[in-house]
Amino acid sequence: MSQVRVIDVRTPSRRYQVHVGERLIGELGRLTRAVCPKAAKAQVISDSNVAPLYANEVVSVLADAGLICTVQIFEAGEASKNIHTLSSLLEGLASDGLTRDDIVVALGGGVVGDIAGLAAAMYLRGCAVVQLPTSLLAMVDSSVGGKCAVDLRAGKNLAGAFWQPSLVVADLSLLDSLSHELFADSCGEIIKYGVIADAALFLELEADPITAKDVGKERLVRIVARSIEIKRSVVEADEREGGLRQILNFGHTLGHAIEVASDFRLGHGSSISAGMCIIARASARMGWCSEITARRIEDVVCAHGLPTDTDIDAETLLSFATHDKKRRADHLNVVVPREIGRVELRNITIEGLREIIDLGCESR
């Protein structure tokens, strides 16, 4: 068993711990009881892909901790991340009689974590949520930081809340059920952390991509923990995305547009990777970073088997990107690289974003 890393997160609204290691499901009952001692019930929210694999085991360990458990399952996929699924989950929480002292357990990837977190935030104006991510992407990104949301027809994550979890358990053993493609897709967010805050992490990913088949669990625990530490530092300084936290959106303005325009056929990490490379190439051509910096970003993305560009037309990208929740009137903030390990926010006009798309997309 690999060493367990415990990361303390201290935000103004809640303090909690993230546990990173292998075979941690067995500890879930004890850890949950420690943070929610008054709870009598727990409802596990999962999707149709994950629930058959892990729901029974999760229910068993929670029951052993004295919790009365129920399960709600929705159809897997981004298409379920909507108001209708959210409404059904809320009705299920009420039907099972959960109180404010009780617990929602989000068992799954980013879609599950986002919608279950939002359900917990809304139900009775807020009950505890324990995040049990089952994808690498959810472990290093969506399970930590308290941003939860559903999609609207106009765009991704446009209806949501800030609601910090009470506990996050990142059990790397659960990654064994992921396909190579899904694992690789998740690496986009880890590359992002290297670009925005950790040149040493980026250098390690350059030298030895973590999509190699023989990546060791000890190394993976360390990289996952380091990614969470970077996010933790940013979230603690800016919980509600008023300024600094926006650096976590490197690649996301265009990445989300690519993801939505592809009708979510392209994974989140792959979409963000393409967005990072487009921004990096445009930044180099506008003199915001060096050509070497842009090339390094593109090369490490390529080395992890992720896309570096998109053939979606500029008008479509611009349309979806300008529906982004970070837009203010006719301006929006875009995160651009200065050098590996350091980025900056630039407030640009819609026409400025069009120029970035034109300069950064090479496939047209």
C-alpha cells in the first residue's frame, strides 16, 4: 500500500482534508464519521458507469460506520449534467428524509461531483458532501475547491454555487478501472498545474509523461497530491474566484468552448489541452511569452497523447467562449503564460479573443 498523503484545505467557509492514496475506500466510514459525527443517513449519488463498480462497497463501509444508506444513480455523461437531473436528485434526497446533519457522498467523476455537490449545496440550504472521485481528472480538479454546477443550453457550468466538501477521499486504486484514453484525458489538468505554478512539475512531465504504462503508484500519489496542493493554495487565497483563482482557468475559456462545440465528444482534459496550446501559440505571437515557452507547452501536451489544436471554426468558438461565466460586459479575463510556472490575467475585448483564436489555431 502506498503512503497516504493528507492535505489540509482551509477556506473562509470550511476547513477539510483531502486524503490521497491507495485502497482508501475501507477508511471511508471512519473518515466520514470523524467529520460528520451527528449524521444518521448518507445518500450515495453516482452514475450508471461507476455505481455498478463501487456503490455496493461504499454502502457497506458506510453502513459499518452506523449510517443508513441509500443510492441514487443517473445516466452517465455530460448530457445528464442539467437542471432536470438536479431536480430528480433533490427530490430523492427529500424522499429519503435526509436532514441537514446527513451526508451526500459523490461517487464518480467530474459530472457526478459537480451535480451531487450542487444538490448538497441546495438541499435544505446546505448539507455535507463527501467527494469520492473515481477519475484522475476529478481527483486533481473538480473534487477540491467547492465549485459545483450544472450546464445550461447556453454553455457549461452556468448554474452553480460555491460549496466546499467536508471531506475528499482520492483512492488511486479506483483508477485501475479507467481506460487508457480516459486516464490520458485527465492529464491535461495536471499539465495545467505545471504551467501555472510549478516549473519542476512541468519539467518532470516533459521528461517522463505519466501516461506511460509503467507509471508507478507512488509517483502518481505524489503528482496527484502536488496538483491538489497547488489548487489548495489558490483556493485558500481566493475561494470565490474574485481574482487569483482565475489562474486555474488557464486553457478553459477556449477549452470549454471546444468541449461544448464538440457536443462533449471530446473529453474535458483534451479540450483544455487544446485550449492551452491555442492560448500559448497566440501569446507567443503577441509577445506575451517566448516561442520556446509555447513550444514546450505544445510538446508536453502532445507527449501525453492530447490534442494541441481544433478544427472548430472561429465563429463557433467565439460564440461559445463569450457565453463563459467569467465574461464581464464586452470584456473577459484570459489566462496567458509568461513562462513555465508563471501566468497572468489579461482583460481583453471580444475582438481581442477573436484575434487570439485566429493567431492560435493552426488547423484552419
